Amino acid sequence: MLSKSIFYETSAYPKEHQQLKELREATIEKYQVWSAMSLPVDEAQFLSLLVKIMNAKKTMEIGVFTGYSLLTTALALPEDARILAIDPDKEAYEFGLPYLKKAGVEHKINFVPSDAISYLNGLVNSVGGTIGYDNTLWYGSVAQAEEEVTDEHIRSYRNFVFEFNDFVAADPRVESSIISIGDGITLCRRLY
């Protein structure tokens, strides 16, 4: 079986945009273990392709961190497109801002330093299109027996991920699919 690092070296990293690479490496250096919150390179490339296929013009990013996913999306969008980016951690966003500027995509982004729930309450009935939820495989723990999950952090949030996945699967308002790339992404298309 091909290891993840060899896969990235041969398949994902050669296609990574220069500013994405620089941001990924700087995020790892500054945030160490917390850099795992960034989107994995293979998932970023999938997201970029999806945004292009959809001909998206307006997107929303909830949870920005240093902006790897945000930069991925901004690079994939046309010049006149816009991204609403929401995250309470303005400091992490500002860490990644020089990479957004260097890539020439800062003008596409409206960053809102807020928690998502309070900001989105007014938009809940007007959001349509396609939604991608990240981390829906939660380090693979959703496919493991409970006694096999030994990491306390993973174990502590595992039930929330189960509940979320069950909710989406049973929601008649959306058509959905879980894709096992990165830490899992669930795509939902609103039906009504």
C-alpha cells in the first residue's frame, strides 16, 4: 500500500499552487500540531476542481484558520466571484493574509471575525446550492468500533460527528454523499 507521504509527493504536491505550498509550510511551522486543522492537499485539489465544475460565483467558508482552504477556493473562482469567510480567530486569518495577497485574490474575500452561528442565523433560509462539510469521517473513527478509538480528543467529538452524519443522511431537504478524501467531506445539494 502506498503511504500518504509518498502519495502526496508524487500526486498532490506537484500540482499545489506556490502560495498554497508556502502557506501550508508556514502554517505547519507556526502552529505545529494545530496545523492539522488545515485542509489536506488532496482534498484541496478536489475542492478546487468542484468549485470550477460548478462555475461558482459566491461561496462561503465557515472556519478559516490560516486560510489554506480559503486560498484554494479563491484561486479556483473567477475574478468577479466573492467569498464570505467567517471565523472568530482573526489572528490566524491575518497570519495567512500575506499569502492571499501574494496570490492576488484578497479582493474576492470578505472576512467576518465572528462565530458562524450568530452570523448565519439571519441567512439560514436563504442559503441554497451545494454545501460541503469537512471532517465527517473524523480521523476514520466513525468507521471504528468505540473501543478501538483510543485518542481522547477524537473520542470526545466522535458522537457529534455521528449525530451530524445521521442528521444529514435522514434530512429529506438534501441529497448528500460522504467522500472519503482528507478527513471526509460530505457534499449536500439542497432539494427545496
